[in-house]
Amino acid sequence: MRFEPAGAPTWSHMSLERETLLPRNTWLIHFTNEPYSIAKNGFTIGMDDMERLGLTTYFSKEYKSLGGYNFAFLAPSREANWAATKRRYGKSAVMFQNSGISLCR
């Protein structure tokens, strides 16, 4: 039987620390191929199932079109630098400040 990474629950590859909030106005970076759309319209695509949030790149736009959760990296951070170098999550990025977002590791 072949293992599908997108089918694995989020907790299998990251820790969700729901009790920890990032300090208000922390800078975050979200990698995307559609930065101008996000800048103009905000996040219109997302996962409505937090259990599958970690591997959203495996899902189609249609699956994510209902909206919901998105993820971003702390900016600057080692993980953000890695993602920028690999261009795995998108060739561009948007940066924004949070307002009480839960921290996941």
C-alpha cells in the first residue's frame, strides 16, 4: 500500500501548540505563486480542516476554495530561509503582521 503524505494528520509532521500565541504584530511570511492576488484580496484559499493544514501543497485549488486556515513562517527564520531557497511553496511571498495567531512547530 502506498503512503500518501497529504493523508497524514498535521500532528504527524508538526506540533500544534494551541495555547501559545505569537506576540501581536510579529512579522510572518507566506510563500505563494499569487502574491498580488493575496495583497489585493487577502487569503481567499485555505484548508478548512486543520488536521490537513501541514501539507496543503498536495491539494488542488478546488479542494481549498472553501477557505479556512493558511500557514506562514516566522520572518526571519531558518525555516523561512529554507522555504525561500527551495521555492517549494511558491516563487514569491507576502509578508504581514499577525494579530494573535497560534504558534505551530
